Amino acid sequence: MENKMKKVDLIFDQVDHLAILDKSLQRTQDEIILDVIESGLRGRGGAGFPTGLKWKFAKNEEADQKYVICNADEGEPGTFKDREILTQVPDKVLAGMALCGYCIGATEGYIYLRAEYNFLLPMLHKAIDKFHKELKKRDFDFSIRICSGSGAYVCGEETALMESMEGKRGEPRNKPPFPTSSGYLGKPTSVNNVETLVFALMIAQEGPTQFKEMGTFDSRGSKVFSVSGDTPTPGIFELELGMTLEQFVNEFGDGDTKAVQVGGASGFCVARKDFKNTLIGFEGIPTGGSMMLFNSSRSMYNILNDYLEFMEEESCGQCTPCRVGCQQLVKGIEAVKKGVKPPAYLEELQKLSDTMRIASKCGLGQSVPNPFNSIIQNFREEIIY
Amino acid sequence: MTRIEELVKEQADKHGRQRTSLMPILQAVVGSEHYLSEDALVAIARELDLSSADVFGTATFYTFLDTVPRGKYVIRVCKTITCHMKGKDEVIGALEDMLKVKLGGTTTDGKFSLLQANCLGWCHKGPVMLVNDEVYPEISAEKAVEIIGGYLKKG
Amino acid sequence: MSKYKVNLKINNIAVSVDEGTTILEAARQLNFTIPTLCQHDDLCVAGNCRVCVVEQKGARLLPASCATPVSEGMEIQTNSLKVRQARKHIVELLLAEHNADCTKCFKSGYCELQDISNDYRIGDHIFLDLVKEKDKERDISSPSIEKDDSKCIRCQRCVRTCDSMQYVSALAVTHKGNNMRISTFMDKPMNDVVCTNCGQCINRCPTAALTERNYIDEVFDVIYDPNKFVVVQTAPATRVAIGEEFGMEPGSRVTGKMVAALRRLGFDKVLDTDFTADLTIMEEGTELLTRLKEALVDGKEVALPMLTSCSPGWIKFQEHMYPDLLDNLSTCKSPQQMFGPLAKTYYAEKINKNPADMVVVSIMPCTAKKFEAERPEMRGSGYKDVDYVLTTRELGRMIHQAGIEFEKLEDEKYDSILGESTGAAVIFGSTGGVMEAALRTAYEIVTGKEVPFTNINIKPVRGMEGVKEASVKIKDAKPEWSFLEGVDVNVAIAHGLVNAKILMDKIKSGEANYHFIEIMACPGGCIGGGGQPMPTNMEIRKKRAAGIYEEDEAMVLRKSHENAEVTEIYKSFLHEPLGHKSHDLLHTHYTPRKRQ
């Protein structure tokens, strides 16, 4: 297998964002959207919806107002790349938003920034002011405001995010309708992750080919990874997609990696025996960037318990499978550990988590089974004894 | 008009009286008062023509919108797995000893609240804590005590 | 506008439905019932209990049928193995956070969660019990509503009711995750918040998380107390609804059976709130005409439009939300509270009883009446005017307990006196009824003629539209009312507090040119009251309203001023409407309250 561990520099490369924007404004919206579709870019927040299609849907809607929202509510445990992108290349994010606004016909953009990143506010406001001045010079009607979160992981879910922006509890909405037809304040809205917007900008600059040629069929291009846990080199790395977990662990592991949690608390745990045949990407295990490595000194029970407690607290609480299911999983593994319930109770809980996967209202509840089942399957003994 | 009512009115004048203004107003009141008192919630509900239960329900959804009194400096130590692995418990223990307060509590002088938070987004540089909006990555028990010592001096 | 049709299959049966129809509604059209808990026909979609999930061919997830619109070519299974497994799990999860002490529960046998649990033969609980001990402490601060958090399944029907139907939002969803709950402002007791006691939340609660405070045992205690003389009054709307407690069709007119049942329960006298409804018309009608005279002839500053005051949920709503318009409220007590003091003065004297030994019980379609009876100002007789207020549901429960076969009872008549009434009184039970009754009498006082509507049915004020307006032109006014000659009397009616708000805002902004407004807190008026049998929905309310109007048409007398007992009480006791005695016994004042 070819080595896909190529480090890439599309995101953090300092470019003339205004030049890219100027160039883009010379082209039609459809041309740009087609390039984004052609590139194969999929949302970098984790869910992986094709970005170009999202823009196309939003563009095709008739409305007196549309919105661009930059989702900077990065809350997935193990993910910190959006903060880094906003810190290092804020101008590229803003230009990506403007580009999206141009493509879909929106004149207003919002950055939904998690409260934990409030320290970025002065810098971002400054960057926005500067950017607005540049847009004014170009007579381009687009403005950006920041909405702050207040500590709620579920607001990273795009419809919960919009509820929060509307001043309500951040409870995910029923879908359909999807945000591209009825989003913020009921208007067509494109919600894109910070990283996605920067990639879109780079695709507008470079054309789709360079991006498309990287990665694999379903997972084109590169991706910014947040590497943490038992690793000598924690940090942010932009890597070409398509690598195996083995390649990843060879690069980042400490020589004693027993498991990698791919995709954060809502992602999958992969055990050493599967590193070789696990592809990181939409064909294998997708990730919003979170890669947490664990060596043999770590208790998988503690890790699972930590993830489940996180979900139990961060569930919005509105739907039954997620609200009560998370509590059952947390208390269930504890009951098994303490011998209050027999080991076979884990199978009941796995069935329950299957129900959570298919019957929960939003991605939060639907993905709790990912860590639960993968950790139970791989490390059943550690959970019981 | 009480001081709180004035503050709320000032914020409503600034952010507007639409439902979309609720979050910024709640955030601003927490920013200045450290928490949302009953009086503050009532004033906000009145100013925005909302039910107070609705405002309370919205506020309690968000971890950072406290509805119980908090200190001038709210310390939030990240409790998520990688910070856990890198010793957040030691940090919390040291701060508990230093401030003579249990986790979740507020010092008697009303200066510090010591809380845990879910992932703060610094997993590569854990343990990490926030003191109000300021972030302190790569701390240790000693370093945390030193940082909070700085706030103590600041008053 | 014609709608697009969407073709789909449900359980392999093809069906074509309007675009925008939900899967749940489409299944109902094919006579497939999908269990639901958070869904309610009166409320907006929530999609949060997930009990109604179904399987969609080709889809990874099970969509919630209540919240998912149909799409072309969709193939749905409502009871596949996958669906059954998920549904069982979801019910199990709900039971895990529900205090399932069914044998001790007031709602046992009436509980939607219990029904679903039975249907799915949920036996031994698989999952761990999550009921918090502190949630088992019931909130009984309110005289009307009891809140038991240990029974709550977080379906949010109550929250949506309190918000979208009533514009009160005393209840809200608070906190999140494992801590998420239905609570009040700052978790205060129900009696300390903006709650109007309307009880609409109770009508929609699928479990016993919200119930009326029940006083069944207290009432049986006084019935069997040989030293107490217990009289009972029955509100207009109860007689077209109580039958539902015994499996009869909504709207069944069972006045005579209800009277017979009350007698068998042991009440010493069975009397009728309808009597005081007629009396209300005399007092309120006169009050309106007086206000109009003061405004038009004397040029006084008079609060107009005048607002009706029969609905205690509405009264409390106005006290909280529009305290600056309290002068517009009629000072008339509600028929229930007019009945109480008359029973303990006029009636006690007539039948030679010591009012101290009398107990007045009312049967009401309403939970707010329980609060109303507790108001400190409701002691005009020198005693507590109304001692116990029971809902229609509680009466149904008493009849069951006493083993009375309601359906088989022969009709009986109310006792006299305080038992006679007219058709004008019975229509108080439906939205627009007070207005219609008032117009029937006021028009005749002013002109000496019947209201100019076929068979005196004032159709424009009837029906289920949220806000209704009508106008009646005064023609050939008697000389003493000549100032009203040619005047268009403009009236408006609202039911459901969200509609009341529409009218009140109009008054506040000065846009309204009404003279008289009727407002009822509950949808449909009292027939849709918070104390009425469950379930409730628009169709049921319409049937009950139809029953009310049939009852009216079946009456010999249909105008309040024709009630002979009313004439008699003015002659021998009250002397005149708005007179000194009336002022003491039949009129009241209001208390400005805070919204927050």
C-alpha cells in the first residue's frame, strides 16, 4: 500500500485570501459550486455531507434572505483543530464564508463560536472589521457577526446551533426540513465547519483537481487531525486522507498503542489488532479530526465511562433513547463492574445502544453506540473485571 | 430601577429585544454578575417580553449560564479523558487545598468558584483550565496554584 | 388551493395523501394506529418521545412518524421486528425514569404510558430504575394542580400547551441531559408562579405527572357527616361531558342521569350552577348597560370594552398579564361563586338551615375553580362560600367508587329552589355562550324585543374559531335606552388564552372598538375545560358544544330574564341588579399580579 502519510499545507498556508475572493467573484456561482462538487469535498465537522451539494441546495432556494453559518462550536472531545485554524488563518475562514455567501446568495454570515473559545473574540472581531472594510471597497454585500455559545456540546449539531442562535435551548430540530431550505430564522442556511470553509476557498483558488487527486474515492483531499493522548507528538496535523490506522500509529504512537479512538467521544475505538485494516475516512472510520491514542497503561473502562458520562451530560434531553439511554449505559457498565448485573447484561446494553442508533432524534444519540459497542467488543474483559 | 434592571435594560438597548437577543444578554449579565440571579432573570424576561420560566429554561440548558451564585473568578478545569489522563485530578486537589473549597463550590469571600468542564478543546496540551475567559493549557498542580495565586493578588 | 398528492405504501398498502401529511396521519387514514406519547392533535409536533418510530425501506434510521412528512415512493412498516424492538426499548426507558406505582396512582386506568406498556407486554424491567427520590415529593402547593415529577416522561405536551395554547409558559423545559426536566421558574412551587390553574396541561399529560388536586375523600367525608347539610351545584358544561367517563359518546346529554347519580351519592340537595348563570346575565347585562350609559350619556370615564369574568383561569391570566386593564373586567363573580354565598344566605334561610353547617360542593369542568374558591375575597356569606370543587372527572370517579351504574339511571330533576335555569344558562358552557345569553337579555331589556336572529340562535358568536367578532344593531330602543338607538353593539369572543392575548393587545393598543368581550381560558370554552374527561381534541370539543346547543334548544325558557326563580330572588332578596346586596354577595374585585 502506498504511504498516505503525506503532510499537506492547504489549511495553514498563508495565502492572499482577498485575491482568491476577487478571482472568485469574477466567476459565476454555478462554476464555483461545480468546482466544489467536483473536488469531492465533504464536511469536515464529522458528518461529511458533500459541501458543494449543500451549497447548491441552498442556492436553489428562493428566499428574501439566506444565511451562512460557520460552525465553530468545536466540542468533540479530542478535537481542537478549528480553534487552531481560527487562530492561525482567520482571514481564510472569513473569505470562505464570503465565498459561500456569494455562491448561495446570502449577505449575512455568522460564526457560532463556542464559549470555551471566547478568548479568541478580540482577535476575531478585529479580523472581521478589517475584512468588512475590504468587502466595502469591493462593493460586495456581505457581513459577518459572531454568536457565542454558552457551553453546550450538542449545539455543534447544526439545527441545535440555529436554535441556540435564535435564543432558545439548543435542542436539535426534526428533519426534514433541512437547513438549506429552512434554517436560521426559517431561512435557507448553509452551515459549514471552519475547516470546510477554508478548503472550499482553497478549491476556488486551485481548482478541484489538486484536492480531488488526494485521498481516496470517498474521502478526497486532506484533513486536519487533532492528535492527543499517549503520543510523543500531540498537536495539529494536516494529512492526506486514506491512510490506515497502522500508518497513523507508526507516525504518532508511543510504541505501546493499544487502541485509538477515532472521531472523539462519538467515534469508534479501534484495537491494535485492527490497525492494519482500518482506513481513516468515509470508507473506513470517519473522523472530524479527533485521534486519541491510548497505551497499555490505560483502563478502557475509565475511557468508556468518561465518554458516556460526557454524553449523558451533554445530551439535550429531549428524546427518550438518548436522554434515558445514555443514563442506562453509564449506570449499566457500573452495575456490571460492581457485579450488581451479570456480564451478560452488556449484551442487553448493546441492543439498547442499537436502538439509540436508529431511533434517536439527532446525531448525538445516534452515535453514542459507536464508542460503546466498539469498546465493549474490543475490551469486554476490561469492562467486566 | 435596581442596578440589575439597569444593566439588563442597557444590554437590551445594545442587543435588541428580539428572541435572538436573549443569548447575548444572558451572557453579558453572567459576564458582569458571574451568574443569573432570580432578579436578573425576571428583569430579562420583562425586558424581552418572555415568560420567566422560558428564560430560566433556556439559561439552564447552557453550562456557562449559571443560575446559582458564582465567584468573581470561575475556574473550570477540563475533565475530559486526555486531561484526566494528564492529571486534572491533581490540579483540582491542589486548588481545593489552596482555596479551601470543594469542587463545585465557591470560596466564602465570593472570589473563586472551582468547577469542572467538559472538553475545553486543548487535548494536546492538557491539563487545561479556564479562569473566566482566560485559558491556561499545560498546567500542573503547582502551575495552577501559581496562576490562581496571581488572581488572588489581583483581588 | 389544491395540494399535491404523494403516493406511498404503509404496511404494503398503497395510499395517496396530501403533501405535508405526516406518516402518522397517513397511517391513520389506513386505520393503522401507531402508538404515540408526545404527539397530541391540539399541539405542534415535537418528535421527542420516539414511541411512534416506524421503519422506512432503505433508510438507516427509524423516522418518528409524527414528525416526518410523507415522500413519494416511501415504503413504511409500522410494526416490523425492528420497530417492535425499538418501541419496546423506548417504553422500557420511559418506565425506567417513571415511578410506576400504578396501583396507587390516580391515573391508573387512564394512563397512556400504562396502555402502551400493557400493549407491549412489558414485564420485568430490563433496565435500571432511574427515578430520583427527590422527584417523588409531589408539589401540592396549588389548590388546583398537583405536579409529580416522578411520573413525568418529558414528553413536553404540558409545556407546549402552556405556551402555544395558553401563552402562559408557567411550565418550561429546564436543564439538560440527565438533569433535563419540566419545571417552573427557578423550580418554584406551582402556586408561586404565573400558572392560571386552567388545567389544560392536565388534559394533555399522558401520565400522572400533572393531575388535579382531588378532594373526593373530603367530599365523601362531609356527605357522611350527619351534622353537615351538603348541597351540590353543577356547571353547564359538565352535563354534556360526564357521560364520557362511562364510555358514552362526547356530547351525550346526560343532565338527568347526572342529577340522579349525585342524589345517589348522598348529596342533600342537587342544585344547578345554571341558576346563577342566569343571575350572572342579569347582573353582568345590567353592568354593561350601566357602563354604556355612563360613557355615552354621562360622559364619564368608564372602562370599556367590558370583559366577562366567569372564567377563573382567564381572571388569573389577566391579573398577571394585563393588570392595568383590570377595570375593564366585569365585577361579577363567576356563577360558581355567586351560587356559594346565595346558598349560605338566601337558600339557608329559606330551608331553615344554619349556614355554618352547610357545605357547598361544586362539580366543575374546571381546575381553576378550585383556586377561585380559595380566594380570600370569596367569603361573601361570612363563610367560605364554596367549600369543595370537584372536576367532572372526579365526579366520574366518585360515581364509579359508589358503584352506581350511570348509564342505566333514570333521569331526575334538580331540586328547587336554586335549581331552575334557562337555555341561556346552559350555553355558558361553550365559547360564545355567555355573550349569546347576554345579548338575548340585554337586547330585550333595551328594545323590548327578541334579538333579531332566527330562533334567537346568535350564530356569529358560536363556533371554534379562536377569535370571533359580531355586531348587533339596536333598533327601536325604549325611551329610557334611547341613547343606544342605532348603535352597533360590537362584541368579540376569545377562547384559549393565546386568543385572549390577541384581543387584549388590541384593547391595549387602542385598535379595539368593542363594547363587550367574552373570554374563556380554555379552548372551546368550559366544554374544553381543564377538568373535563380525557382525552380531548377539537372533534370531541365540537361534539360537546353541539350537545350544549341541543340542550339549549330543548329548554322551554331560553332567556335568563325569564327564569322565574331569578325574578323571585330579586323580588324577595336582592331587590335589583347591582343593588346593595348584589354588591356584597355577587360582585368582587381583582388583584394585580406580576407576570414574572
